[in-house]
Amino acid sequence: MRVELRGITKTFGSLVATDDVSLTVEPGEVHGLLGENGAGKSTLMNVLFGMLHADHGEILIDGEHATFRGPGDAVRLGIGMVHQHFMLVPVFSVTENVVLGSEPTRFGQLLDYRKARARIRDVSTQFGLDVDPDSLVEDLPVGIQQRVEILKALNRDAKALILDEPTAVLTPQETEALFAIMRSLTKSGRSVLFITHKLKEVLEIADRITVMRRGKVVGTTTPRESSEALLAEMMVGRSVNLVVAKTLAAPTDSVLQLHELRVIDDRNILTVDGVSLDVHAGEILAIAGVQGNGQTELVEAITGLRKPVGGTVVLDGVNVTGASPRAMLDRGLAHIPEDRQHDGLVLPMSVADNLVLDQHSSPVFASFGTRKLSAVREHASEMIEEFDIRTDSSQVPVQTLSGGNQQKVIVARELSRPIRLLVAAQPTRGLDIGSIEYVHRRIVAERDKGLAVLVVSSELDEVMALGDRIAVMYEGQIVGIVDPSVGREQIGLMMAGITPQSAATLESSAS
């Protein structure tokens, strides 16, 4: 099936999400749609899947004009979509999830489970999906849940499949398995629209690549004609240094020690289970792991946002277990939170005020309960210049800044006072390549000044680029601490809970 988008324009108020975008997907190809968050990729695909209606433009299927009043029309015409956040019922079986909404019946109303199960086994075998039809979805790893989503689309005879950031929550091994499935789909004549912001992946799997920037298509190319550097320049509009430049670490004294730390989440489930770590001055310890393995709760316990139920947190030799965020800040902790808008900024407040959130009562910025507005503004001017924050004025609400510049406000605030430990959680999530380059450079610079740095990221490339040591977290535990030189494959296995020792045990048992 040939899919064409012609002149698609979609606006939300004054925001132009897609601007006269044209794109053609040929049968039997993987077409990569590359661009940073906010480039318009997902908006464009939601138009193609009938979830949004374009203001202008048209969609053609095999040369015929198509009108989508909703996703049902797209599905009937052979278009399937696997969303970044899966749309599965956890307590249902694989079979029940796949046939939901298109159930085969017998005797008029009863679900023909045997027929549905047989159909799923056939499709699963045909495309190498390897999914047990009887498994409960809530018991499946995230990579297998993604296969269930693909099965849902194939069960409805999808001839063009949209995959929206499909590798965001996968280990490297699960990503390779997904790529094998994508290749089997294209061999059968189906086409795949692969939405991503990851340069290595699109070069590995795509037949053609369309790059979007700020709602527009800036070019279409092929992996053979491209490189990471060229694609990055197309995405950002300028040349970008993709390598994190850093010398070997020179760690000194221990700054942060965690001993058998145990933390429960809001559901009263133990999500951090006996974590012990030691972070030294002059090093970056990076924590790798698929999102949802306890990293968020671990950071909250370290920074004072969540009280542990067991174990200890020691900062510079002082037991600070359960201390408040204010007390942790006063002891020299800086925190770049994973959700900058929810936990890092007060969006309606000005850039200047956000830059002193953690120092607003300091004698530098206040005297006898009265704020020194001139000092706040002067500090903001200095930070805007030093950290290259792009804003018309320090007095505009911080919510008017781009995501990258909002992140720079947080980085500037956290690094503008004397600190001993920097905890950076998902420090570049949602940023363009240029902003990522900047944030990485600042983190390395702080390490080189003798700061202890703890980085938590679900992006393996980021972990390997920044980490002097890498701790891998799986199901609330640290399964190992390794040097980055062990390579992506080994770290990827550890992210799935497979350590060298457990792999050897499995191999021995099999033999």
C-alpha cells in the first residue's frame, strides 16, 4: 500500500505544529521520520491515523483520496499505529487484548477464544513475534508488550504500520528484536513508518529518512547518503558535536554513600530494594536501566523528596537519611529533576525568580524579609549570559521558554551556588541535539572541578557517553557496576536482569 501525505498543515491556536508537510511511504519500505521533540512528527502521524484532522492538505492511499473521521477509518483502510505509550489492558490476556473491538464470535455473541488464539499464533509465527497468546499482559516484559501492540495492528490486516518512538523503553537487545520484526514486515510487502529522534537507529533500519524541524520537512535522504553528523545538522540547523569530550576521571574522596536503601512508591510497592552505591568527587556515576525500575524513587530518596523505609543516605560523612529537600540543598546537593516543569520550575514565575528559587532567602537576595530585586535581576543577567539562556528578558514567565532553555534555567540555578553533589535525572529528556550538547558539556565541566555527579538516564547512549562508572538498575536493585568499556551489549543484557554470572549459570544448565 502506497501512502501519501500532501501539504499537511495542522495548527493549535497560534502554534503551527506541521507546516505544508508532504511525505510518501512506498510499499515494503521502512521510512524513518526523524526530528527532535516538538518537530511535528507525532502530530503528523496522528493526522495520518485519524486522531487529528488537518487544517489543510490531503491523504492518498494507493493514489485515491482518503478522508479519516477517526482512527476506525484509518484501520479499515489498512493503517495501524503503535503508540509510544501502549494501549493495553494489563489484566487481559494477549489474545483478549489483540481481538478487543474485533472479537470473533460463535453462537452470535460468545467470544470464539479458540479461533482468536489460533489466529494470533499464526500471525505471531509468520512475523517472528514469538508471543504466548495465553499470557497476561501485566506479566510480560515491555518489549513483549510492544509485540502485542504490533499483533493488534496485524490482526486488523494493517498494511502500513506507524511506530511512534518504539525504542524509547527498550533494551538494546529488545531493539534489535524489534528491527528483525520490522524487516519481516517489509519482506511481506507492508510498510513501516518509524518515528524517532535516535540517529544510530534510523541509519540502521530505515530505507529512506525524512527529517523534520519546527513543523517543516527539511529534507529526505537515505542511510547510504547520510551520516549521524549530517542528520544532526538537518535536525538542528547547524553543525553539532555528537561526541562528549572528556578526559579520564580523577576521583578522590567519597561524597555520597547509599547503604541497603529501600524505598516504596505511592502504591506502597517496594521499588528500591537494598541499593548500595558510593559516588566520589571528580567522577560521574551513571545509572542505566529501562524506565520504571526504581530510578525515580531512588533519586527522590537521595534528594529528600521521598523518605526511605530502610537503609541509609550519607552525604559528606553525615547521615542525612530522611532529611528534607531544604536540608539537602543546604548541605550542598544540587538536583536536576526528571520532570523539569513539574518539579524544577514554577512556570508562571519569571526567569529571574526561577533562577533564585533555592536561594530566595539568602542575604544576597533578601534582607529582613524584603527581596533585593536589583540583586535578583543582576544575578539573572549573569546566568542568562553564562549559560546561554535564550530569552527576550529575565522578567518573562519561564513557561514561555523552549524546553531546552527551561532546562538551562534549572542547570544555571543548581550550579550557581557552592555544591558538593549533583544529581541529574534524565538531564536531556525532550531536548534538541544542540541543548543536549550544552548540558553534557556543563556536567563534565562540573566533574572536572571536583564535583561528585550522579546521572540517571534511560538513554543508554547518554549513560555510556557521560559515565566514568555505570551502575545498572533492574527491578529495584543494582545488578552490577561496570566500566563503559564493557560495551552496549553487556550493559543491555544487565538492563534486562542478565548478569555475566546469571548468563553463565543459564548456559551451564542448558548444557
